[in-house]
Amino acid sequence: MNTQLLGWIQFALYVVALVLITKPIGLYLLRVLDAEGRTWLDPIFRPLEKLTYALMGVNPKREHNWKQYTFAMLAFSLVGCLFTYAILRLQNILPLNPQGLGPVSPDLAFNTATSFTTNTNWQSYGGEGTMSYLSQMVGLTFHNFVSAATGIAIAAALVRGIARHSAQTIGNFWVDLVRVTYYLLIPICVAFAVILVSQGMIQNFKPYTKATLVEPMKVSVAKVDKDGKPAVDAKGNPVMEEQTVTEQNIVQGPMASQIAIKMLGTNGGGYTNANAAQPFENPTPLSNFLQMLSIFSIGSGLTYYLGRMVKNQRHGWTVWAVMVALFIAGVLLAWHSEVAGNPIHQHLGVAAADGNMEGKEVRFGIFNSALFATITTDASCGAVNSMHDSFTPLGGFVPLFNIQLGEIIFGGVGAGLYGMLVFVVLGVFIAGLMVGRTPEYLGKKIESYDVKMAMLALLILAVDILAFSAWAVVSKWGLAGLNNNGPHGLSEILYAFSSGTGNNGSAFAGLSANTPWYNTTLGIAMLVGRFLMIVPILGLAGSLVRKKITPASAGTFPVYGGTFFILLIGTILLIGALNFLPALTLGPVVEHFLMQGGKLF
Amino acid sequence: MKTKSRSLFDWEIVAPAIGDSFKKLDPRLMVKNPVMFVTMVGAALTTIGIFTAEPSLRGFVAQLAIWLWFTVLFANFAEAMAEGRGKAQAAALRRMRTTTMARRLHNGREDKVPATDLEKGDTVVCETGDTIPADGDVIEGIASVDEAAITGESAPVIRESGGDRSAVTGGTRVLSDRIVIQVTMEKGGGFLDRMIALVEGARRQKTPNEIALTILLAALTFIFLLVVVTLKPFGIYSATVFSIPVLVALLVCLIPTTIGGLLSAIGIAGMDRVLQRNVLAMSGRAVEAAGDVDVLLLDKTGTITLGNRMAIAFHPAPGVAENDLAAAAQLSSLADETPEGRSIVVLAKERFGLRAREMHELEATFVPFTAQTRMSGVDFHPNGSQALDRIRKGAAEAVRTFVETAGGAFPQAVQAEIEQISRRGATPLVVASNMATLGVIELKDVVKGGIKERFAQLRKMGIRTVMITGDNPLTAGAIAAESGVDDFMAEATPEDKLKRIRTEQAEGRLVAMTGDGTNDAPALAQADVGVAMNTGTQAAREAGNMVDLDSNPTKLIDIVEIGKQMLMTRGSLTTFSIANDVAKYFAILPAMLMATFPAIAPLNVMNLHSPTSAILSAVIFNALIIIALIPLALKGVAYKAIGALAILQRNLLIYGLGGIIVPFIGIKLIDLIITGLSLA
């Protein structure tokens, strides 16, 4: 069978599977996100849940207004961030360190702690060479769960703000956090990990296995100085040295438990440096498919949850449809560009017959690489099964563009929905004026405060990405990390700050970002992109929850159906995307035209 | 104050508006509009850029600067045009408010003081020919007053002490009789002063939606400012120099100048349109709220029905010919000057060709209606005899007593007929001649022509109509069904009205109502949109947030449409403005990069002549589109009651899709023209 057709079949399979899981997950979310909700796991987790509240001194019956909710979320995140920072700095004296790895450097520890707290999982380090088992399992995995739960909690708080009326409170942050972790993330991850193990993924506490190579290899590697950073010569280029390799370290450890939450919680931080391209981390086509599906699962289910909560299921499905449409468009563009490949390589006769295979796992091929890249950046996952840096310019444009839209296509768990709802509010505002009424979203008037909060969220996204990138491209520290010059180098820097701001965590790997400057600026970008976004969104929730609901009439337009679908897509593209077009033009777009003209970077 | 409808570009308004466009360049005024303020700063920077540019590019930068200034001036011109129409009216009003002298009553004596010296609580006398010096209430007497100065209506109106017609307005003239007026306004706070301030737009405050939109536009402006500023370092990295004028050109093209430039003009023009319908809105907020109204409370009498009952049928008693009943009914009504009475005469003539006769020819005397007898009719004295022949018509109970007293019987069939008529919502009037009951006249409230269609339109707009009436539920229900209102309140007291408004509001609805009486004042104040009739009391006029000078309650529907139009125009132009950015990107970005990356040429989809012509064309388009859209901003986007979804689809198509396509064509055309003229 030809590979194109196989691609189409897998694509259809993926979308159908996504449709099928949306409603069940949405219905389950409805129970989890209701403090009184009952689930079949109650016998196991109810006592644990009650014990947790008792230990934390939380009264689960007392709900928060938006300011209390925001404060609880920020305080919790701050403590969690400091906790992980401490573990990373002290991993050499803490247990579960069979490799005897040393402490993580201050800037890398800051970067990593913020990275995992913000659900970004940007990794300036290679997991297997830097992190002890304790750091991985406790310091990082802890955040994989709670940062995902935080995102879902905030989405739920915003949805409550929309659904309730003439009220003050939007839920209890601690209850949301605990319930999502216990009833949603842990059980699914346990089951998912078992399935992954069945596919050949490892789960153990053994030290790394040393294997002797059948045939010694000569390799040229970047020289590393005593601080563990790449050495550079006087011109700032990395110093390379020849090494003969006779044995290989084969990574071991508690992988499956990590990978389940990495995907489900759209964390994306790889256990190994090669992430989902590493054979242990992604052993089979089925594990690949399930990992991709798990990335979208909660984001997709949340749209159903939205529909149920606001008692307008068609609205939920329309939001879902917008996400799917943008997702499909992205996949098609990336797939097409990768299949078309690199005209220069083809001209020289060095290209694979069926397109651009540079940086891709032969096991997955072009379609599954393009699909994975689109999914991981539609959501704020950041796991990769191929190297985005090696994509064709337009193929690489897709992940970059997806992140810059704000990762609203299913998005990070929770974050995707609340990001999308910002566009819904703006779209409703403009369209509401167009029909001659003070704009209403599901019966709630959208007034200046709400517009202010929504625009603030957009503004923060744009400022965070553009200002840091612009600073980096004209500063010494910014350019020092670049392995490629020209427009591709610009794309790499743009991608790094987009990925950080969007809490994605994937990289255009050509950039050596493990420097104090990049670790610090990216750490700040991640914090801003996460928490400064969340505050206006909770402010929006707090404003909406107080409003009365005006009953719908013939004078209000429906927030579902074809017209609303077009309106929402138009709003996203015109208000969300236009901001990044000039920078994108100088990066991937110019690169594309130059490649067509025979120039590479 | 009927204003002659001026053509859109009347020279008397255009000329001063051009001057005002320059006066409005004052930065203190400009800063209130962030979009245009940024544009002006850009224009200034570009002007400086003329001198620092390379000599070969000076012509280009100079043209850019000129067009950027034009962009700002065009926006100012739009606002000045909108204000100009109001100003012309204000000037006319000022001329009218001459230095009237007032005859003030002081301890029973009269002294003459200038009208401007009157204090609240003073009493003044006005007689035939006097101009009423201030707003007030008539506390003594009755007079006919010419209010043409305010309403434009030449027919005089009656103003009398007590009741619901006691309010008089300063500037109007007493035509006959003498009245004593108590001044109810503070110095300088009269109706006329407020009107002048309103039409001049002096007290214009931004409406809530306008504020929200301004925030959206300011935030977009800030984002695009950031986009353009960061483009400079990205350019440095890419070894491309972006000059300040070119970056300014990109910025001005991206920020929403079209809506930013027209926003205040739309608001002012909306108020002006309300005024042209002879309605004084106390604030833009009120007009905007009218567009949001969910429920309209309408008085039955005068709004839904013509206000008078009309005879529509004769129902004879058993054994009586309809003709005879009609003849008796006509006779009893010949001298009855009430509208009901006249309508009976008219019906008798229509149905049976019975002509009106003179009373004295019949040797009859008219017995007028009294509250005690609740009947009217005629007494005949054939040949001056004492043997009276008496015909009576009136309420069923009264006529029954009349017949039974005379020794007659009230037939069962007539009683049944009466009940049936009542059930239909009509009023039965029984006719009797001495002891014989002749039959029943059916009187009916006549619903105004076209009102049913009007309500159907409102329903499509998503507005529910509620009829308010003092009638019994039976009558009210019938009228409600016939007129097509969605709901009605029968036997409603002012308290009921107030309660109803509060309930609707508690359920999240916006309520509008009309009223005129003093007891309407609380409800008018409670309603989100309260339209007081100009004929009403001072209390009602103070309580409402609009005054209808024509006192035509149906006009509320017009105001709702204007309110909607105002929002639609803003929304549509915002969409248009943002959608325009796509084409401008395709014009300017390739032009900016062409020198460094010639390979990018395919992105120049419009095939514009050169980088300079491309940038110039985009800027010129951006400026001219403001001028081109001024008529739309002033007239407003057409409103049709076709339901929100249909309107949205229509406007998305015209202003969304149109907003994407139009600039591609426009910029290409401008490029052809300026290239042809060798301007770039």
C-alpha cells in the first residue's frame, strides 16, 4: 500500500478515535470537577481525598472567589517550584541516585523548576545525563501531575464563571487540584502505563546497562568544559573533538510511569533526551498512536464539559469543531511540506524518495512525524518523535504557528480551553456589536472589564514572545547559542521563546539553550506565559460569575453552528495570528522562498 | 424643533468641519483616541524623517508624511462633520432663547425681571402673547400654548393646572388665556439649555460599549506597536534596514485606524438621528440601551389602539329589525359629540344609509351622559306634547334599570348577547326606547393600522411587547390577541407597572416603556429606557431618560432601531478595519523585504509596481477608506428585522469577507494610479 494512503487511513483513525473519547471523558470530568461528584473510584480515593483535605487544613465546602482562587493557585505553584529547585540542587546527597549524578547548576535548576511548575517541560538538559531517579520521579513527576491539574482547575473555574450567574465563587482551588489528581490523572496514568509497558516500555530502578559495541565507532562530539557546558572557541563556535566509542550506556529506570503523565498532562518532558523518538520511550506504532491520542484527550473532553456546564452542548461541539479544523489544516500543511521535501536535496539526488526524512525516525516516517509535531504544538505538550528543527521551512512553520496562536487547539490540559475561550469572548464581542446589541456570551453581557481581561491575555502572549525574541536576536548571549544563521536561526530563537511562553517545551533543537542567559530568560518567559496569563483569565471568570443571565431571544445570535464556527476561526486568525506574521515572514517564510531559490541554512 | 433633513455633505456643515479638523489636532484632544494619537505621532516622526532620509527617497517619505497627516485629518473631519449637524441646530435654539422678560409674582405684586434671573420656586404670570420664561408647572388657569419652537408642531396644545398636562417649557408661547406658573428648573438647567448642550455634544460621554470597544482598539494598537518595534531588531538580525517612515507606514496600516477614526462620529451621528426623529435622549447610554431592550411596555390607549372605541355592529333584540335599532341608535347619538357617539352615526349611515338629521327639526332634546345615569339619549316632544318618547343608550345595567322602571322586561337573548360581546373584548352599549329593549351596539377599541406588523418585526428583533391597560382581563386579552402583542397586563395600576419592570429586570432583561403621567414617573425611572411624552407632566419628563417631543409612543420602536444601528455600525466597521490588515500585510511586508530577500517576490500577490509604490498605496488606501466610509458612519449600517443570526451572516459577509477583499482591489488600483502619475 502506498504511504500516502496509509497516512490518510491513520489520520482518519485518529480523528475518529478522538471523537469517540470526547464525550466519555467530558462526562467523567463533570463528576471529577464537581466537589460532590461521585465516581466509581470513590471507595479507593474518597478516604484519601478526605485525609488530604484534613492534612492541608482545607474545608472543601468553602468555595473561593476569583481572588482567593488566584492566590491559592499562585501560592501552591510557588511552593512547588521552590521544592523542585531544592531537590535538583541537592540530588547528589539525596537517595535514588545510582548513577551518582552531581547537583544541577543554579540557572539550570531555576529553568527546570519553573519549566515543570508551568507545565512547560522545556528541557535545557538531557534527562539521562543530568537527573537522578529521585529528581525525575519526585521533583519532576510531581509537577507533571499538579501542573496539569492546575491547568484543568483553572479551565473549570472559568467554565463555572460562565455557567453560574449572580454568584461570587468559582470553585475551591484545593478541591479541584486534589480531585483532578486523584480521580482523573492518577487512575488513567496507571492504566496507561501498564499498556505502555505491554508495548515494551521499561519500568525499573536498575542502573544504566553498559553494552559493548560490536564495532567501535569514531565520532566527533562537542567538547564540554568543566561546568558541563559546551566549550566555545574565540569566535564563539563550539569546539569539536574526536572520540572513539567502544561501549554504550543503555538507559534504564521508571519510564512508563513518567511517560503516561507526560502525554496525558501535556507536559512533554522526555525521560530521555531523544524524547518520544527513543525506542524505549515510544516502542511501537500503537504506543505512538496512543501517546498522540492521550495528548488531546483531556483537552477534547473539556470542550464537552464546557457544553454540559453551560447547558449548550452544541456550543461545546462547535468549539471542538474549530479546534479540529485548525488541527487538520496544520497537519495537512506540515505533512504536505515534508512530503514535498527539500528541492535542493532532490536535485542533488540525496533525498529520500518520499520527502524530507532528516531528523525523523524511520520507524514513524513522514506522516506520523508531521502528525505528532502538529499535535504536540496544538496542545502545549512538547513531546517530540522527530526533530522539528530539521523540518522543511513550512513544515516547521506549522508547530511554531500553533504555539504562537496560544496553543488553543485542544491545547495544554485546561490551558487550551481557557485560551480558546478568550478568543470566544473577543469574537462574541465584535459579532455582538454587529447584530446591534450589547454583546452577550451565553446570556452574559461582555463589558469593558471583560474585554480588558481578554485583551490583556493576548497582549501578554505577544509581548512575552516578541520582546524576548527581539532582545535575543540582537544580543551576544542570544546569538551565542545559535547553530544556524540566517532565517533559520531566527526561527530557532523565535521557537524557543514561543515554546517557553506557550508552556510547550519542545524546541527547534539547533539552539544550545543551556546557558545562564537562555536558562534565565526562558525561565522568566515561562513564568510570564503561565501565570500572567492565568490572572486575567481568572479575573474574567470572577467578572462573568457575577453577571445575570439574559434569556436568549431572536435578538441574540447563537454561539454554535456554522456561522459561529466561521466567526471564531476568523477571530483567531485575524486577532491571534496577525501579530506574529512579520516575525514569521522573516523566519520560516523567507527561508521557504530562499530554499525554493536554492539556498539553505 | 423639526430640523430640515440636511443632505449629507451640506456646504454649511462641511466648511466649518474642515477648519475644525485642524483645530482637533491639539494633542490634548487627540490623546483621548489612542489609535489616532499613535497615527499622529507616526505622522510627526515621518515628517522629521523627510529631512533625514536619503535624497533619492525624500519624495517618497514626504508623500508618506502627507498621507499620514491626511489620515489623522480625515478622522477629525468625520468627527467634525458629525458634530456640525448638531451645532447648526444648537445655534438655531440659541437664537430663539432671547432675553425674555418674566412677570414675576412677588407677595401678590407683579414685577418684571429678566427670565435668566428666575429661581426655582418663583411664580410667574403669562398671558396671551407672552413667551413662557422658564420650565415649570401650571398652578392656576388653563391656556393654549404654541410649542412649535420645541416640537415643530404648529397646532397649539392645552396646558392646565392639575392633571397630566401641567408642564410648560421655557421658550414656548401662550396663545390665549392666562396661567400662573411655578418655576421648576434651576438657573441655566432648563430644558432648552439641556437641549443645546445635548445637540452640541458638549456633555457627550462615551457609552459603555464604546468604552469596551476603545479598550479593544487600544490593546490592538499596543500589540501592533510592539510588533513593529520588535521588527527593527529582527531586521538587524536579518541584515535588513527598516527605516522609521516605513515602520510607521506599517504600523499605521495595521492599527485599526478605520474604526478608530470613525468611532466618535458614529456615536454623535447616532444621537443626531435620534434628534431628527424629534426625540431628546438625555445620554448616548440611553440610546445604546434602547438597542439592547428585551421587553417593551406599551400603554394600550394611544399606542396600540387609536384611543377611542368605535361602533362596529348592531345586534337587535328578538323581534326588532336591525334597521330600527340602527335608527334609534342614530337618533340617540345625533347630538352626542363623543367619538363613540359619532362612530354610531357613521355606522348607521354606512350600513343603512340613514342620514343625519337636525335635532330641532325632530323637536327633540338631547340628554347628555352623566356619571349618575351612565346613559345618554334623546327625549321627543312630538308637537310639543308632554307625552315623552324617550330613547336611551348606555351601559347594560343602567339601561336595564331604565327599562324595568318603565315596566318593560329585559330579554334574556339581549343579556346573552351582552356577555358574548364582552367576551370578545368589545364594549356593549344597550339601546332602549321607553320600555322596549331594542338591542345592543357593539363598540370596539380599534387597533392602529400596521401595529401588528410592527410587533411581528419586534419579535424578530428578539423584543417582547407587553400591553398595559386598565381594562378588564377579558377586553385586554381580546385586544392583545388582535394587535399581536406577546403579553398584556390588565387592570394595571402604576404600582403593577413598577413591579413588572423589576421582575423583568431581575430575570436579566432590559425594559423600555413610555409614559406621561406623574404616577408613571417611578416606572419611567426604573425602566432601562424610559421615554416620556412631551405632553406629559414635568415629573414624568424628569424621570425618563428620553423625551419624545411629538408625544408619539410608537416612536420607541424607532429609537430601538437607532440604538441597534449605532452598535452595528461600530461592530461592522471594526470587523472591516481588522480584516483590512490581511491585504496590507501582503502589500507592505514583501516591499520591506524585497531588497534583502529578492526571492520573496512571489509573496507580492498584488504584483505592485515597486516597494515604494506598494507602501504608499497601502497608506493612501488606509487614509481614503476613512473618507469613503464617513457617509456610512453618519447614516449607520442599514438595520433589518431579520433576526440576529441572519444579520450576523450578512454583516460578516459584507464587512468581514468584504473587508478582506476590498483593500486588495483598492491598493492595486491606487498602485496603478500613482505609478501612472510617476509618484512612486
